[in-house]
Amino acid sequence: MEMKSVTRSLRILEAVAQHQPVTVGELTKLFGLPKSTVQRTLVTLNEAGWLRANRKDTTRWEIGARVLAVRPAALQGSSLFAAAREPMIRLRDAVNETIHLCVPDGVQCMVVVDRVDCDRAVRTFHAIGDTSPLHATATGRTILAYLPKADVDELVARGLERYSEQTPTDPAALRAELESVRADGYAVNVNQYRPDVCAVAAAILDEDGTPLAAVAVSMPDSRYAPGRLPELGRLVADTAKEVAARRSA
């Protein structure tokens, strides 16, 4: 019975990926299953992070970005993953810190989909598939800076959870910081999410300015030097622009 349930969940996940955004009714007709069974499976997959409700029509379901992190090798055929890998390695070599590639799952979270490690004995670590909140991280805020106002309003309306004393939880302060991110071209996180972890991130934008992903330099607080921020910001912003250009080429 348990194996049958797992198989059904995988089949529904595959069907959503093929037909997204899709309704419960459409899936019910496709599989010939009771509506309650399909709905329960969708809710379970949503709670596990594999599916999400479409933001424009919450009666329709679509794949969540966490699926991208199941096996990064599956992304190698995608333009984003292929375009980002070499620039990430060059950025790692330039700063000798860990580099992350993250994609947004709506305004729910950021998902780590690739990582290039440095060779330092002490370094930051985020596993592939790790998630983090948008408002409390550099990768998240650089994405928020380029999202429509309605999306930012949606995130603020849910409440800005505090993860440390430095987490931005005031809506006005967050919006002001997003303006600074747009002006500077990068976002900074100094102990705002994880203790003793700092990061500088820039958004990878589509041709129409839509934020697709974020690339970040991550380091222990002990190695973060505010005086070096302009250099790090320029390097990470240039890397993000290079990824975007390579993806479009």
C-alpha cells in the first residue's frame, strides 16, 4: 500500500511537470482517481516542497524550484546551469570563497542548485537543495529587488520572520534596502540569516529584466571585510551579467 502511494505521488508529480499549471480536476480526469486522493497527494507534495500553487491562480498547481535540486546533473542541459558553471569557477578562483547559484521558488524561498567550493579549511557550506528565506539573505533580496511590487507586498504580508538580530523585519526598511540593491547591482548579507555567515549576491536577469537566479559569494564572518565590499560587489555583479549574456547567446 505504501509503495502504491509513492508510485501515485511520483506519477502525479510527473503529470504536473508535463501539464503545469494544472488543476485538481484535470489530474482527476487524467488518472481516474478520486478528487480527494489527488488533492491529498498535491498537498503532501506541496508540504515537502516539490509542488506549489500558481501565484496568479491558486487553484492550479506547478512544479516548485526544489525539483531542480534533486540532481544538479539534470540541469546541465539547461541554459542557466550551463551558462553559470564556468563563470562561477572563475569567481571562486578570484576570491577563494564558496560560490552558490540559487533560484527562487516564487516568493516562498531560495533554493541552492549549484555550488563551487573554495579550498580554505574554514568555509561556508550550503547543501544542494538547501532553502532560505528571501528577505533574510543576499540571494533572496537581490531577487526581490527585481520582482513586481505585488510580489514584495505578498511576502511582507506573510510577515518577515526574524532569524538573527540583524534580520531585516521592518517592511519600510526592507523596501528601502531593495532600492539600494537596484542602485548598487548587488545585495549584502552580514549575519542576517545564519550566524557568522556573510554573502554578497547579484541577480541573473532575463532579457526582459525578470530575475531568474542569483549568484553569491559566501564566506565566514571572520573573513568579511566591509572595505572589500565594492570589489566583491563588482565581481559578483559582473559574474551575474556574464551568466545572463552566455545564457542568451
